[in-house]
Amino acid sequence: MKKILPFLTFLFIFGLFFLPVGADAAEDHHHLNFLKQYEQLDDAKKQQVDQILNQLHQELEKLGVKTDHPNPHQILSQLDDQKKQQILAIIKELDEEKISSEEANKKLEQLGVIPKNGHCQAFENLDEETKQKAKEIWKELKSGSITREEAEKRFQELGIEMPKKQELDEETKAKVKEAIEKAEQQFENLGLEFPKHFYKHLAR
């Protein structure tokens, strides 16, 4: 029986592997698009964005809620200007549909932004047929056509272990929602779009 590591690996920083079903092209590449938006801000606004997101993450952590991605400055601070420009070029190619998400992954691997084969860690030891079945199950789950329980059962049949879902009581969910809405309002006050796609699932 093949047993796979939980899905939450470096791939979710960029959102390039399991893409939302039925979303438009911009929605498909939230993470990269948010990095692009962030990189275009002046230093003062970058600091404000960092402070808002850091505060949000701290509040969520106090509530026992784990987020699945670092703040954009944590990603970008590790890259030199040349690599940042290359990432923006990859984003542009994605926006213009000149390359697929898989091709973007390969380019990011070549840049060293994603570890070599890092996006495949969740499918270690799986053959191509099983990988496709796993992706199809994930798409059905994301689209709402199957329940999490049904997805877990089907993944288990493939030998894949899903990550544990964070179980929150109603009071905690309300506090999480309040913290997210507060951050969203702060972004709006700055004239920026809040990256709610990173957080909306946390209060469900």
C-alpha cells in the first residue's frame, strides 16, 4: 500500500498544482498574482501589508488555527532581483495562457524557487495513472461534487493520506471570521485587494 505525505507542501505557496475548478485564469493563479501585486507596491505599503498579515497570522495562531503559506515578504526576501523579474515573467506567461501550470512549475524548479520535484512530493511513488485519478478526486472535492468523507475514502483506496482538517467550534470560527474581516477592511483602507482566497476556508 502506497502511503503519501500530506498535501500541504511548498506547492501551496504558489497554488500551481491543484488549481480551483471552474475558476477563471486569474483565480487559478492567486498566489503568484498576489506576489505580483505585492512586488509592485512601494516600501511603505509593503510594510503596512506585512504588518496586517503578521498581525492576522498571530491572531489566528492564538486561536489555534494554522495557515498554509508564508507572507509574501518571506518568499520574496529570499530572492534576488533577477529571480523576482523571472517570476514576474512566468506570471505574465500564465496570464496570457502561453504556458500551463505544469510548465510554470518546471520553470520555477529551474529557478530554484520550488525544490526539484517539490511539487510532486504529495505523489511520491505514484504512477501517472494514479496521479491523474488523485487530481480528479481533488477537483471533485474542490468543486463540491463530493464530500470530504467521500474524497478521503477514494484517496485511501489509492493509498493517499489527506491532511487533517482543522476542527473549530462555532465560537472560534466566529473569531477567525472576525479577524479575517478586520484584515480585509485594513487592506480596503489601503486601496488594496485582500487575498481572501488564502483565508476563506479557515472559518468554514
